Amino acid sequence: MTRPSSPPEPVLACRGLRKRFGDRVAVDDLGFRIGPGETYGLLGPNGAGKTTAISMICGLLGRDGGTVEVAGHDVDDEPLEAKAAIGYVPQEVALYPDLTGRENLAFFGRLYGLRGRRLDERVDRTLEVVGLADRADERVERYSGGMRRRCNIAAGLLHEPTLLVLDEPTVGVDPQSRNAILESVEELGVRGLAVLYTTHYMEEAERLCDRIGILDEGVLVAEGSRRELVALVGERDRVRLVASGALADLADRSRALDAVDEATPRDGGLDLLVHEARRLLPALLELAEEAGVAVQSVEVEEPDLEAVFLHLTGKALRD
């Protein structure tokens, strides 16, 4: 008999993280894991403790309690090995403006101990990943804000980390550069890199993150996939069938389905409140055919993370 394969070891495992500044508790008993190839979003309003948590995970800030393991290395027992497995990209761009993009990366690569052909290969590869290969020999002072942030990400990738930590990497950049950064992060996840991502843009979290942790006043108040978080607060999907025919009959038939909470005929169609609309659609369309209803189009509106976040924290993400 074939035994089920065990889940992969987490790239990041933190448990019971605590940090106090005077009388204020910034982070309280925080713990989560990130697996290979997973992008984990850490969301919270201003002052929630995100940057403090990231600083402790990266070994930049001491902890009052808790443990951190990166790629199997305890940050306290094996600090050099743990930190070598992390690529940290802070909010502030850390580049030399009078050097070219290539020269910046070569400088940081030497700090990581890269030399010769290996260094050249890593610089070229990271420039390709962030879409700056064609601008590599221009001075950074001539880069747009978005290009500087992409070069900053490249610097964090030079030593081939197993965990990339991105602290609000798209703040203040133009839409085109922002999209380029998001595409780069998506590609990194596909390549198997674990990513810890903080952002003030909910649409980024919805696009990028496999799982999300919501932090409020230093406490992890919820964690899960988008769908799991939505289910926590009982949000339902809205379905609008643009249709003609026996709509009242279709509404009665639809209400008999377990996943349908409400079905209301409207002018030119039927509005429904349902659970997991995309799974339900085949059954709804079959009922419409049985009722002799002609469906012209289907619109599905799924609840978003913004509603969940507001429900759990009482604040908007950018507060």
C-alpha cells in the first residue's frame, strides 16, 4: 500500500512571537507558517505590528518571546544560516543612486560572497526576473520609483534565498511598475520561492496570496485562504441571472437547493444569495432549463477581503 506523502517542511515557522515597547504590546503571541512556493500575505492597519513582526523574523529586532525557524534553522541557534536563507526587501529603497542597476547588484552580490562568473550570472538572472535587463546599465538616479523598487527586489534575490520578505513593495509606484512588481512576485511563487508579503492594497493580497493572516493590534485575528476567511464571517456570493420566462417557478426550484439562501425574481432576471456560487452554477442552469427559463447571462459577485477585514478589525486596511 502506498503511504500518503507527508506535507513539505515549512520554509518559515514562527511561534509565540512577542514584542513590547514600554507599556505598548506591539506583537502578542504571533505564529504562522509558510511553505515552499507559497505567498503569505500579512495584512493589518497602520500600527498593527506588521513591520515589527517582519523585523523579528529577519533577525533585525530582538524578541521578548517566541521562536523563528527559517529553512530548518533556528534564528537564535543558527543565526547565520537562518539569515542567509532570507531575502529581505524593506519599504525604503536601499540603492546607490550614482551607480547603475548592474553595479548596485554586483556590489550587494559581493557582500553575499558571490564572485566571478557566479556573480555575473546571478546579477543577469535577477535583472531578468524583475524586468530590468534592458535598463541595467543606467544609473539608478535615472530610474523611476517603480524601477528602483524592482531593482531593490533584485538585490534581495541575488543570493537565492528560500524565503523572500517584501514589506509593502509597491508603495508610491506608478500602475505600470506596480503591475510589473506583482508579475515578478507571481513568477517567484511559481518557481517555488516562499514569499512573505505585506501590503496596503487589498487587491494585491487577493491577486498574489495563497493564504493571508490578518493582524490587528499585534494579534493574529484570522488566517486562511481568501475563501476560508470569507467563510469565517458568513459572507455569501451574489448571483444575477439575466433571463426570461417562468422566473417565479425558477426561484421556487432554486430555494430547494441547500446552497441557496435567497432567490428573488426581478425585472429581467433572478437575484440569488448563495454559498460557493461557482460550484452551484451548473445546478442552477439545469433548473433553469427544466423551468423553461432562457438565461442570457450570469453575473457572480463574490465577497471580497475588504469586507472581511473591516468585519474583523473594524478598520479599513489603509487606516
